[in-house]
Amino acid sequence: MNAPTLDDVLSPPPGSAMWQPDFLFGAGTAAYQIEGAVAADGRLPCIWDTFAARPGAVRNGETAAVACDHYRLWQQDIDLAAGLGLDAYRLSISWSRVLREDGTPNPAGIDFYERVLDRLAHHGVKAFVTLYHWDLPQHIQDRGGWLNRDTGRRLADFADLASRRFGDRVATWATLNEPWCAAFLGHGSGLHAPGMADTRYAVEAMHHLLLGHGHAMAALRANGAQRVGLVTNVTAVSADSPSPADQHAVRLARACYNQWVMDPLLLGSYPEELQELWPGVRPIVHDGDMQVIASTMDFIGINYYFRANVRSDGAHGYTDKGLDRVERTLMGWEVYPAGLRDVLIGFKGRYPTLPPVYITENGMASDDVVADGRVDDAQRVRYLQRHLVAIDQALHAGVDVQGYFAWSLLDNFEWSEGYAKRFGLVHVDYATQARTPKDSALALKAFLERRRAQGVISGRSS
């Protein structure tokens, strides 16, 4: 069966800034979700290795021991990304793979990432590197992990090594990916590694994560990094009714989901609403901490997937009621592209120093299958298309969005969901490790080819 003609299916609106070659299109991955080889070449255990071994922690007891076998198939995967015409590729570096317990470099791990980065450079694909994508070395966890203030300094040591060894091949550095998830899901609800469940732990972990961000930014800049920031997940929030109580619930939910990270970074303080949500629970803040956290960033990465529809809940401040008869993904998340526009415009109004924005993750999970050599993921194509429209609307409202990364390049280990949820532009057969670009990948490739052709015709260079 031939793939459908997709040239007019996925593209920004005519005249959008996204048609210009300086607007970057890419896709992302994370080390732990794709690499496998968890005991190869001196890699040390991380908190997700430990967590996944806990009975009931991950769906079907699955682990990332093999995952997409990217540690062995990295060249194929980088060539695949380049073959789609991507401008940029977002990856993370496994802390456990490049640093030994005594703090000295692990040459085999460093060599792996040097080869990956060299291959990206060979193809002219910009490398967007994230330092911490949730895979804290277990030996650091054993000393308190993110509940230990010193872990932020250890992140700075990691940043120093990575930028010294890889900096000449990295276009953009992100210190952290989604500190909200690392803090709340890892320490507040227990759904993610290290599996703790206490709001006090979540609040303390968040403060230390953000401190680590500030210290790591300083280390990166000291080694000449030119473009440094952080990646945070955000949620659009709507009220279940016009009632004052539900409107107040929206303010509480926004404080938790978005402002808990954004306010300290861009305003130098935590939102007061957190005290209403969690009375008496405050992080231990030392003199100078907030100045470190609020160090000037060159960009902020925004990960957006869905909205929460909330109503007042006396016991918890708010509860996500959800909506009936709306489109949802396999994760159960509502498809709500307008929320991305609204969040971005809201941030521009709230934060006078909002830096340039990259949409560093946006995508959806579905139950994709290969049939006659093709993966028909029409819902994902529509999903991506509608979010490009939302980004264009934010651009017209004056938000400085400079790039868009689909999540993810490959189907992969989806954390506590194991392998049941497929987010990739490229299908991975986990039994054979065969890669099959889905219709969404072909649609994105077709758009990028049209954009390059348009640039050549108009005399612009991409």
C-alpha cells in the first residue's frame, strides 16, 4: 500500500513565521527512554532502574533495560532524524553513563555521546541537549537525592563536565526537563521515581531542583555556553463553572501546574497560592537562593499536552473534573490545542522578562500498528497540525516562539506506563527493533521539504 499524499495535511498557516528557515523544527528523545544498555560500558544504576524493579511500579513490570536499543542503533536513529529533514534534535545525556561515582569521567559513556553529537553535526542538525531528564544516579539518591541541597551542586558538576566535553557541538543547553514531574510525581504522589509520596518532599525537591538549575547554568556559562535555559511542562486550566469558587480553583491549579516553576524562575518568588494548597509547607530557602534560581535564561522550553478542567474541592483546593465528549489521546489527555495558545499569551502578560520560547515537547500517545509497511496515525497528524495553528496565533499575539519539537522521535519506554503508550513519529517494533516512520513523520518531512523549496525559490538560505 502506498502512503497517502500528505503535502497539504501538515503545515503552518500561510504566511506564518514558521515558514521561515530560522524557525526550528525538531523532535525529541530522552536517554533513559530509548538507550537501553543499562549495565553497559560502566553505566551506573539510576533511580528509574531501581523504581522499575519495584513490583507494581511500572505497567506489566516492564523496564528500560533494552528500550529502543539506541545505545547500539544510535547511528541509524540519527540518520533517520536527519532523513526527515529536521532542523534540530533534542536529546538528553545520561548522568549515570558519563560520570563515575567518584566524580571522574567515564570514557566509554563520553565517547558514546561524542559519536552521537558528531553524527548530528555531520548532518547539519542542531543538538539541543538536556542535562537532567529524571535519571538521577542511584548513588546520589542514596545520599538524599533531590531532598539533599547538595544535589544541586552535583548537577553543576555534571554540567561542567558535559559542557567541557561536548560544548562545541551543542547549540542549546537545558539544565532540567520538567522539574514539576520530578518534584511532584517523584516525591509528592509517588507515581515516578524515586517513588516518594509526601507533599513536603515535593516542595523541598522542587526548590533543590531549581537551585540546581541555577548552579548548572553558571557552570555552563563559565565554559562558554551561549544558549542556556530550562524545560518545563505546563497545563492549560479552565473552570468547570463560572462560580467564584471554581474561578478560585483555577487560580490554585495554575499556581501548582505552571507558576510553581515559572514564578521563581522569572519573578524570583514562589506563588502565594501554594500556601493555600499546602498550608505550612514551605521549602528551606537560604539567603541568595532565589537570586540563583532567577538567573537570566536565554530561552525557556515549554512542554504542552493537555488542559485540566477544574472545580473547587474543599479538601484539596481543586480537583480536575475533566469534560465529557471531548477528543482524548490514549493517555486519557484531552486534545485542546487552544490551551497552548492561551498559556503562551498568558505567560507573556505575567512575566515581563519572558525569554524566547521553544515548544520542546508536544505530541500524543496512540496504539499504532504497522500494516503493509505503513503506520496510519491520522489523529496524530491532525493533533500536530492544530497545535501549529495555536502556535501561529501566539506568534501573532507577540510571543517570541522560535521552534517546535514533536514528542517524540521514537516510540519508547513511557516511564510508569511501560511500552503501552506510543508517542513516536517513528514506530518501534520492540521485538525486532525495526523502525517504521509513521504517516505523521512523512507529513512533517513533506512540510519541511516544501519549506526548503520555498526558501530556494525566494532566494532565502536555510
